Amino acid sequence: MRIEELDTPVLTVDLDIMERNLRSLGEYCQTHGLKLRPHTKTHKIPAIAKMQMASGAAGVTVAKVGEAEVMTSAGLDNILIAYPVLGRAKCERLAKLAQHNIIAVSLDSLEVAQGISEAATRSGSKVDLLVEFDVGMRRCGLQSVDAWVRLAQAVDQLSSVRFSGLMFYPGHIWDALSEQSPALENLSQIIEEIQSKAKHSGLNCGVVTGGSTPTAYNSHRVRGLTEIRPGTYVFNDMNETKAGFSQLSDCALKVQVTVVSNAVQGRAMIDGGSKTFSGDRLISGDKQGFGFVTEHPSVLFAAMSEEHGHLDLGASDRVGVGERLSIIPNHVCACVNMHNQIYYHRNGVVEGSWTVEGRGKLQ
Amino acid sequence: MRIEELDTPVLTVDLDIMERNLRSLGEYCQTHGLKLRPHTKTHKIPAIAKMQMASGAAGVTVAKVGEAEVMTSAGLDNILIAYPVLGRAKCERLAKLAQHNIIAVSLDSLEVAQGISEAATRSGSKVDLLVEFDVGMRRCGLQSVDAWVRLAQAVDQLSSVRFSGLMFYPGHIWDALSEQSPALENLSQIIEEIQSKAKHSGLNCGVVTGGSTPTAYNSHRVRGLTEIRPGTYVFNDMNETKAGFSQLSDCALKVQVTVVSNAVQGRAMIDGGSKTFSGDRLISGDKQGFGFVTEHPSVLFAAMSEEHGHLDLGASDRVGVGERLSIIPNHVCACVNMHNQIYYHRNGVVEGSWTVEGRGKLQ
């Protein structure tokens, strides 16, 4: 079957492109002695996580205990839950996972560490804990090195957990391509200061995990970094492409849609809106549009309803009812999360489909 | 079990509020002789659709064939698919549904009508067709009355379908509360002109279906309207509330979340972001924030990552790690679509849960 025969709207992944993306970053990390721990939030599919492991990943990252359960059920191990796991129910599930798997959790409060420690003690398991530092995103993480060291020391005293290092998320850094990236230099200085004070305090901060897709190929410029956690690089999307971190030809995932109406002057409606693409706006480049229409580069994907994509046609564009289009989404992680299934293909020939097994595992 | 014992993030619905919302609009429609055909995209749950039927609805609306299949499988009948159904696979499924159910479809092109007619002929069923007119939203619908009449006449000639009337969607109208709403008056004039020309052309335009939640309680001011299709009214949300169409006390659905971090000065992170709430921004009122934090009205839900909600605390706000909050989402239809389950309660006592059966039925 060819992708043109799949009913729309539907997600398709070009395996050749995806495999090239995986291989490329795997080789980069090997060259620079960096561990690669991809964030699987982008796809939530164990089969892809296994392909990432085969391409050199040392383990995977997830956001939720439920996602970790999906991954371990499929046979994956060595999982970082890059999220403060809180509350008795979640901690019990976490501790249970840690009985048979290597599980790490990031946190920035003693409350979270204590809850995990208590559950792990009850279940007789051991959980690795990373203490998060805020490198400028203002989301999670301690904001002073002294506070970071104090929490790391307190974590180090708890039973049934192992303090294992520093975690940060540089999600605000989009200047990594510049030769003099002040943000990357700032990261290096933070890591050096933390490592120095940690050593002075008798802490063994063996893991320093950071990294996103926009910083991925410049991670070697961050002194002291041991591991990166990019997610989007597996598929890429318009946010990455408009920012210069990928090319259109690196975008492995497309949304296949059909034009269902062109009755309104200057417009065409496709059979996917915010419940197909997600409502995420473009956050890089000209910040215009909700996706790139590969067949009609001059068409602006101008607006979305829940089930309609509103295309604004230029003066010369002609789009007929029934025409199929393939669109690269703005934010592929959010787009995948709307779907239960993704079809994969080579040169347009469908080879199979994956279930998005981690979707909706919010707890 | 009380809702405070449910693990977070999780959606909860207050049955008393929801039942009051259903009863209130049911009574309004009965008073004014309007048919009520709620759009079930808001909840995608057959059990709620049945409650809407019990509160006076004449049938239901869905957006996709897959959603219609979910509803008919659960025993619902008389379904409008308010969407141009296109392509052989979908038309076959549609025609099959129409063998045992009353099914209507809206469209604005002959291509769509022909595909449905052919599939219905093959399966020996009959489908009702509504021709859509664009009343100003510039999404779907013919834009001139003459073009509308021509398409209606062509539809009327096709086999195995019944032309049954006019459909429009006034999703752009937010001034329905004003005594002199030019937009409502404009609707009346469009309907009158269409009815007049339809009659002149020998068309029986028996159904005139419009209506949204923002226009719902002013539908009696639209001359010639026979039916409305509001969706959001079942739960309400911040978009409706900030625009004055509902009160906070009419909002039946809340997102129960937990504070997982407050390490960053002036901020607190909750365990739900765009994959819990949807990324939909507020489109009414001050257009600020991603949801209303009922316990801390002065806290601004300022930003979202996929799994983090970023709360900006005012000078006097104190929010501890582990604190539970209940948040009214901006756009409840998009929020529900992120979840597999909704718990319902009375006065905080959980009575059960519904599966969001229509979620992900995009085709």
C-alpha cells in the first residue's frame, strides 16, 4: 500500500529520514564522548525508543511514570523520568519499576526526594536522583548554586536513593548556532561552579545531563556535560527547521490531509485542525502559520478550528476538493500526541504502523 | 472516594452543574420551539450524549464519521456529521451507518455530495444532506445565495440522498449579548433571502441549523432558525465565562493538578501543561492565561510546556509543593480531547468515570 491510499488525516514517517536523524546524532555523541538519552515524549513509541538504543543511546528519558511503565513493559531499561514524581500513588509505582529496572528521577525539592525515598524503602528498591538547576528557563530547578548543593547533600543522606548528579533543561536556548553563544558559555560556567562546590562538599556529581534538540549538535561546546536528552531530532519539525537546526529534508513526519472545501474565496479547508496538528504556533523564524504545506510552499496555513485547517491561498494557488496534501507540523511532539497510530514507509510504500502507546499516560 | 484522592492530573465533572447546564438549554429550546442538536465534540462520550437527549435534544452532532460510529454503536441515532465527508473509504462507512440510522451530512461542494450519493446507492441507504452557507467565518460554506441555491438544486437531483436544508456555523459571532447585535440581524437576513430563493426554486429547505454556545440563548432572535448545535454549554469554560456567556459557577469541568515545584522565584509548576489542558489560548476577555486557578484567583497561569503549567505568583501568593489545585481550562473541547477518562462527582464524592470514546477518531 502507498501512503496516498491511507485515509486522512493520518501521520506518516519516512523511515529513511528518521534512521538518518538517529544515526547522525548517535555518531555525533560517540565522536564527542557524550551519552545520548533521547526524550521519548516526541514519539511515545517503544519501538522507536529501541531504534534509538540501537543507534547509540545509553537509555531513554520520559516525562511521566506512566510513560516509564509503557517503556519498561516493552523491554526498555535505564530510564530517566525528567520530572518531579510526587504523591504516594506515583511513588509506589515508581519504586515498583525500580525493583527490576534502572530508574532515575529529577527533582528540585526535598519533599519530592523524601516521597521517593520512602516508597523505595518500602519496596526494597533503589532510585537514582538528579537535582535540577534552573539555567534560565524559569520552569524547574534551584536558582543558586548554594541551594543546589544543600539539596544535593540532603538527598545524599536519604535511604534507598542515590544522588547521581546535575540535571538542567536549556529549552530557552535558541542561539546555539552562533559561534559566540553567550548562553552555551553560561551553561559551561554554571556546570563548572556546581562541580567545584559539589566536590568541595564531598558530593559525587557524576552525571551532568542537559541538552535539547536546538542545542544538540553544539553540546560538545558545553564544558562538563556528560549526557544530552533531545527529543524532537527523531522527526524534526518546522520549529527546528525555521530556526536553522534542521532542513525540510530532515523532517521525517508529515500529516497527510485532504482538501474538503474550497468554497470560500481565497481559502481551502483541510481535514485536520488543532485536534490533528495540536494548536501549537510556530515559535521560531517568522512565527507564521500552523505547518508547512510541502506541495504548495506559498500557501499559508493561516488558522485552525478543531477539525479544519484553514489555508490561505496566494493569487496563483489552485487547490481542488479532494486534493491530498502533506504538511510538516510546527511542533511534532504535540502533533504526535493527538494520534493513536503512526504509519511508517520507505519511498511512499507503507511498511507498517506503530501505536502511540504512551499517549494519554499523564500520571 | 473524594476527588482529592484521585491522582493528578485528572479531569473531573461536577454532575450537578452539568445537569443544570443541560436542563437550562433544553428548557430554553423548548420554550422557543427550537430543536437542539448538541455538538458532541466537546465531550465525545456517548453517556453524556444520552443525557443530552434526555434533556430535550432531538439528535446529536459530530465532526467525523468515526465519531458517528462511536455514537451509533452506543445506541444513539439521528446524527448530523457537520463536516464534508469525502473519499471512498469514509463514504462507504457513512452509507453503512445510514442503513440503520438517520444520518445527515453538511457540505459545500458537488464533489462531496456525489461521493456520498454513490456510496449510499451502492449500499441501498439514504443520507440527508445540508448545504452550508458561509455567514462570515470564512471556513466552509457557499458565499453567495445564488451559488447556494445552485448547489442545493444539484444535490436535490442526486440519488440516495435527500436535500434537507441550510446549515451554517456562526463561530465568529461573539456579540450575541448586545441588544442590537448586527451579526444576529445579519443571520436573519441571510436565512430569509435563502428561504425565499429556495422556495422560488422549488426547494424544500425544511432544516435551518446554526447556533454555537456563544449564540445559544439568543437563538430565538434569529428569524427562520429551526435548530442549534452548541457544544461547550455542557461544561462551559473560560472562553465562555470571560465573554459573559457563563459564570464561573456554571463551569462543570475542572482539571485537578498538583504543584510539583516552586523552586523558581515567583513561580510554581503544576503537573499539567499543553498535553493536559491543550495549548489553546484564551480568546475572550483579557486573553491572558491558560486557565483559571480557582483556589488562587490572583495567580496567573502564564505559560505552558508539554507537561508543566507555569504559574506566576503575585506578591502575596504562597503555593507549596504538593498543594492540589483545580483549574478551569480555556477551551474545554480541546482539553477533554487530551484525556482518555473523565471522573464525575457530586459535592466532591466521585460517582464513576466515563471513557472519552470518540477521542482520536479523526477519520
